[in-house]
Amino acid sequence: MPKVTAQGKTFQCEQGSNLRKVLLENGIDLYNGNAKTINCHGFATCGTCTVQVEGEVSAPNWQDKARRSLPPHSPTANRRLACQTQVLGDVRVTKFDGFWGEGSQTVWTPEG
């Protein structure tokens, strides 16, 4: 089973699991500020679950690409929508600042 490391925690999940669900089920603070209550709940319309992922995950689908092509996101940034990402192997997740996680300052890393 793949291992996910985020915010100082490491846990296992089934291969193909949705990254957003896995992070939330394991108590990871996926959303910044008011995005904790104001988000699309995994429908890829808001972009607030954006994270940087290192490791083996699914290729970006059209919803992920479309949302990240709109401001304040940048399609060239090394980020993914957690709600549209499937875990295929071991991954390490980093969250950045900004309401949508689009910032340049780290909020948390895989180590904490």
C-alpha cells in the first residue's frame, strides 16, 4: 500500500485513493484560512486544495488542468488539485500559503 507523508505524519492508503480524501481522513490541514469552510468539497471548481506532490500520482485530468490554468493559479507551477489526484505510489505533500494554496511561502511540508 502506498505511503502518504504530509504535515509530519505518514500513513498508508489504497492504491488509487483520492489524495484529498486521504489527507482529510488523516487529520491534515488541507485548506488555508476560510477555505476550510468555503470550498467545493472535491468538485474541482474552487482550487483551494492545491498542493505540491512528489511521488507517483495520476496524470492531471482536464478538470485539474482547467482550474489551475485560471488565476490566481499558474499552469506552470508544480501544483496539483488534491481532489483530482489519485495516489499510485508513495507520495510527499507540501502546502503553500494563499487562500487557494497558490502562494510561494510554505505552510507545511511532508516533515511538519
